[in-house]
Amino acid sequence: MLTFAAISIARPGKRSVTPVYGRAAAAWLVDQSMYPNLEGEMNYLPAFVILAWPLLLVPQGIGEALWQIAQTSIFVWALWRLGRLHMPRDRNLILTITLLSLWIAFGSIKNGQTNLLMSAAMVHATVCYIEGKRNSVALWLGVALLAKPLAIVMWMLLIATDRKMVVPLVAILLMVLALPFLMASPALAAQQYVDMWHQVVQLAPSQEHRFGDINALLRTLGLGIPLKAQIILALVCAVGCLWFWAGSKTRLKEPYRG
């Protein structure tokens, strides 16, 4: 981690996505749109500016280094909490799992991608759920949603399978959505949501070979499918995921159920 931080300071912007975050925050501060409708640019909720604006307070290289250190620290903390919960006496096994997880997260650590923060927040939420701390679950999932909208999947699964989570999750969701209105004029905040929607619609049919898109994986193998078939496949996968999630909650006991 310190090696990456040193590289960021020495060569700011080299293979890093943090300049994207900085540009979005800078646009917000001068009452402009955070969403340039460009591939690979701002694909986050307007409230993401809360995480991004501190990057503007320090030189770019230092900001990137601090961003990497902060994300990695939260991720390691999440793994430590999960390990202590499952294997409180086996420190060697906890260390092994941490090192393997960090190896998998290598790309996100190096590039400063918020996948790392989202994953860390979701692990923290999982630990809190096992411990029965529902309000803490909602808070950590709020952080995950700020980091990346993909976290909404875990939100929807919890809401669908645990009625006690509905109120805290809905409350945090409303807070996250309202944050931009507390930081700028209502007109600017509302326009950010409109621009975000246009960005999503424009980039949804992307032909990039993204690892998180099953059709992109198929396209890489020359097996791409039409848009309607993609939607059907996504719905089938969503139902299958919900079925697996609900089934696991029924069959397993804590801590494995969590």
C-alpha cells in the first residue's frame, strides 16, 4: 500500500481514476454538472461529492495516496472484523485470508477505484448484521451506496428478505438522496440527478469489455447477445440471486447465515 502511495505522489494520475473524482467535485463547487456523459467518467450518485471533494484540498499526488491508504485501511479493518467473528483464535488463518483478499483487490488499490470502499462497507454491514446491529448495517450500506450505486443490490436483497431492515434502510436511503440538497441549491441538486439519469441511459448499452457485465464477458468470447436478451438474462440472474439469498437465510445458522 505504501508503495502505491509513493508512486501516486511521484507520478500523480498514472493509472488512477481519482482525477475523475476530482473533476466531478470541482464541477460541483462551481455549480456545474458532475456528469459529462463520457465513457469512464462520473458514474456515481450526486452525494458521492462528499467523498471526492477532500481530494481538492491537497496536491493531486498526496490526495491519491491518502485515498488509497484510507480505502485499504477500511478494507483491512472489515476483513479483520469478519475474521475475528468466524475464527477468533486462529490468527494465522485470519492473516492468510486478509493477504489473499488484498491480492484480489490489488487492481482497485492501485487504481483508487471505489470498488474497494464499497466492498469494505458491505463486509462491515455483513458483520453488523450477524451481530444484530441493524442501524449499523444501514449506515455501512449507506457508505457502500455513496461509494458505488451497485451496492443497491445488497439493499434490495435485505429489504426483500428481512422486514426489520426496511425502516433503517429506507431512512438511510432518503438521507443519501437528500444530501446534495443540503450542500447546494435545490435547482443544482435536482439537475445533478437529471444529468445522472442521462449518463446512465447513454452508457447502459456500452460495448466495453467490462468484467462486471456478463454480456461483456460473452462478447469477449464472440458470444454477445441482443439488448432484450441481456435484460431477460439479468432478470433471471436477479431472481436466482434472491432465491439463493433467501434459501441461505432459511437453512444456515449464524454466523454463516449472515
